[in-house]
Amino acid sequence: MSETKKFMYLNRRPPYGTIYAWESLEVVLIGAAFEQDVSLAFLDDGVYQIMKGQDTGEVDMKNFSPTYSALGDYEVTKLYVEKESLEERGLSIDDLMHLTWEDEDEDWAEKDSIQVVTRAELAKLMDEQDVVFSF
Amino acid sequence: MPIEANGKTFETDEEGYLVNLSDWEPAIAEVMAAQDELELTDEHWEIINFLREYYDEYQIAPAVRVLTKAVGKKLGKDKGNSKYLYSLFPYGPGKQACRFAGLPKPTGCI
């Protein structure tokens, strides 16, 4: 039971219009209780999930983007964003929320959670996982 | 079962959590606490208010593990431990305090 597995959650869809993005986030938060090695990847339209300045006022859905900022509290500290997906959409890391976690071992030093990786690097990361969930 | 507070009726779900977050008022917490045979002290309110602020910021009710850590950081280590929190909320600081605070059941409570 004590064996830690590597879990990756792939997020490929836009945040609203379907329930996938929110469901993924909920599963991540629930799964975090099991103290596994968890990472998230955002690619394709999934990169829109962590864009800053989201406003759902007109679409009658809850704006859950603030919840991504709680991931650090849940000790989910590895958020990979695919470089090509950002570029294909004319986006850069500056368009994304500034998501951080605090390292308890270093007197709560604030560290960045988001890492931009290339498609090839992401493929390698996926290859290293024990379990990959695709949303 | 609906809950009566301040002369008004509020809808709750089958586990007793308030259905509409925006309906919440302090009297609801008092009534829920009385049903659990608890009297709310300043120490209880400190945690209830903390939870409401957490929800405001992150749009989720934190799991008890996360709550404990966050309380420790904000209010000090002597409060950020399960013994203290359970002494205030014997049915579980996550579930019971979130219910009093008008929040949904914590995300990641298993």
C-alpha cells in the first residue's frame, strides 16, 4: 500500500461547455488525499483552463478557475503546459494564471507550479507515468 | 430537511448542507450547532470565518488535511492540528465546520 505511483492528469479540452475540466480538477483534488506523485498536463484547448482573467458571467457556469490556486495546498505542485499548444493559440505563459506552491521544508518559500515543456518533453514525461488519466 | 433560522426557512441537502451558499447567515450556523448540541464560541467562529474566506478565494471547501495546514499557517501551530480542530468540531472539522459555514461538503474528503 505504501508504494507511490506516478499519476498524470491530461487536460485537453476548454474549461467551459463541457464538464470535463471541472471533473478533472475534482478528481485531482480527491486523488491528492492518497498521497501519490501527481502531475497535471495542459495541452490542446486545455491550456485555456488556466488562463487568467476568466469571466463566466455570460455563460451561466461557475468560474472555477480560482480553484487551480488551491492545488498547491493539496500538494499538487507539477503543472506542465505544452509549449506548442500555447504557441498555436497565440498564447504565452504570461497569459496564464500565476500558480504557486509553498515549500514547507524551506520556510514556506513560494515556488512556481507551472512548467512549460515541449511536445517531445511531455511525451517523455507521459512515458514515465504509472497511470495517465485523459480528460 | 429545511432549516429554520431567523424566522426564515433554508433548504438543505440530504446530508444537511445548505443548498444555496449565498443564503448563509450566522444564525444558520447557530441553529445547526444547536442541533449537534454544540455552543459556538469565538474559537468556533474563527474556523467558520476562515472557511468562508477560503471558499471565497478558491471556490472550494478544503479537505480536512488542507484545512489543518492552512489554519496552522494563518492562526498558529497550536490551532493547526487535528486535536484542536476535533475538540471544536467533534464530527470532523472538515465536514461539520463546512456545514456550519454554509459550504458544500469538502472536496477531497474521503
